[in-house]
Amino acid sequence: MKVLNTRGKLLAPVPLVAIAILSIGSRIGAVPDQNREIREAAISPLFSGRSAARTPDSFPLVGRRTEPFKVDPPAPTPTPPGGIIYVPLPRGPAIPPGKLDIVKTNVALASKGGIASASSQLDAMRTAGAAINGDRLGLHWGSDPSTGSGWCDATKGVYPDWLRVDFKGMKTIDEIDVFTAQDDVTAPLALTKDLTFTGYGITEFEVQYLNGSDWQTLPRRVSGNNLVWRRFNFLPVKTNAIRVLVKNALNDYSRIIEVEAWGY
């Protein structure tokens, strides 16, 4: 607010607080001199100097807050190792750190781009491709390799034989499953981990993965086998092909119903 003196000269801006005090002071009492003393005591610090007008302690404000206003800092957002923040999925629980759920698939399947080849094959009904069609039982053995059957080599009593599967590009895998022929190939039983064979299965073999141009054998070599289903779990490896190297089998031929490689 701007104020003029009695001669019409513009004075320094008067704070609204001072105007309020002047107004209140004029109504405090009936004695003019007493009112004037009250007004002068209230407003003199406001006009005594530049520094006085800017000092908070110079303002006669009752109940002025002097303690600092404290604000608690926000809690830091926890970040798991690797700098990944896990967000709850819609209609599902939160994914805990280190437990990222990666869906694995059978990357050896022909429907996933897998291509099978072999050291030899007995005929057009027992081809390498019949071992990656998704049929673990060997249904209609020797009659429909597109949906069942399995692979059988063509070198009677001669070993080793091999069955190879090339993936569609590089894959990270940590499990390989090998299924050999059951005793009754015309009426195979439901699979269990302890189902055995006595007639046509492979008894000695190695499971390998391709590392560059070299085949790396998984640590667990199999000998004296009589199980229809053998599962191999291992630390994840990145590869574009796997191979089953058969060194012995019953009834002179290597017979593999299905090969699976699980990963992503």
C-alpha cells in the first residue's frame, strides 16, 4: 500500500500489518496521547531502517511459529539385485526377486522349428523326424511317423548310432528327456518314471549338446539302462543342437521314441 505525507510526498510502501495496527490503535482508548503512544510503539520498528523491516523478530506478531517445519523424507524404493523392480501381474501374485517365472517349452519339437537327423534310419516309417513329433509312447509304431512311431537305425548290431536335433536358433536349455521303445510297441502303456523294458530299449548312451563345433557330453552317462524314460537335468546351457549317442541296445537296433529339450 502507498502512503503520502502531509506535503504530498510518496513515502515507502507501508505493510498491511502496520495499517491494521494503526486502525486498531485508533479504537483502543479514549485518550488521544495514549493511542498515539501505542501506535508509535507498534509501527516504529517497521520504519526505523531497511534491515529492521526485513528481520522476522521485528514484527510484533503474536503466536508466530519459530520452530522449523520438518518433513520426513520418502522411504527409498527397494530394488532387487540386477536393478529390476518386480510389479504384481494382473489378477496374480507379485513375482518375488530372483524367481522370475520363465515359461519353458520343448524346443526340440518339429512344431517349434526343430529338425532331426540320424546316423541312419531303417525305413520311411521310422525316421529321425518321428522322434520329435510330440508322441512319447510310440503309437502305431512303424506306420505313421508324422504323429507317432519313432526312430530306428539301419545298422544291425553296429554301434555307435546317433540321433541329432537342431533347434530354430540358439536356445537356453536345462533338461533333456529320452524315451525308448516299450516291450509291446503295438499297445504301449501309460508312462511312469519307473516303467521298464526287456525287449527293445537302448541300454547304453550319452546325451550331448553342441558347443560351437564340439559336442559336450552331460556328466551322467547311462549304462545298464532298463528304463523307458530317462530325464537329464543340468545347469542351463546355450546351444543350437543336441544329440543322443547310442552305444548299445537290445535286439541289435537303436530305437528312440521321442527326444525332448526343455528351455526357451
